[in-house]
Amino acid sequence: MEIELDPPNGITGFPLGMPAEELKAEAGRLGRIKVSDEGSSARFRYMKVLALHEQFEIVFHLEDGRTLASAEVWTPAPAPRRSLSASAAPTSSAPLPGNCSGSSRRWA
């Protein structure tokens, strides 16, 4: 699986602004998902969707509970160098910019 950060648009298959129901369906194709604060009665409700894959996990943040606002991609520490095509491979698990404002990186 290959994931590409595409600032400021989102990440592969998950554009910023994606509706919650579409996001959950797509995230479910990656593996198991966990949804936090779904269906909250609060006027401004935050929702978090965690997609768990055997090689990585993605945390999706829906600030309004309806659309994707940001995402974090996590890999186990240490990340295998061969899995990164970018020259600056991280040596520990660290979130990539959640708002996708960082440089573009690809995971294979």
C-alpha cells in the first residue's frame, strides 16, 4: 500500500473535507477502525476515526463531526527504511503534520 501526503489537499484517498460516512467506509477498507465521539449531541462535536492497518495507522480528525479536517499517519518505530521513498526517513514513530501542511512524503 502506498500513501502520499498531498498538502494542503489531504492524503491518498482521503481529501480534506471528505464526509464522515465516506471516510469511515474508505478507512474500513484499510483494516479495523475505531470511532470516538460518534453521534455526540453537542452542537460542535469532535469525532476521531482511527484506521488500524498492519503496517501503519491513520488518525482522522473531524472537528465538526461531519467532515475531515486533518489526519496523522503513524508507523511503528523504527520505520523500515525500505518503506520510505523520501530521502529523509524518520527513525522513530512521529506524527506527520496533521493538517497536511508539511512536505509531501510517500510510504510504500
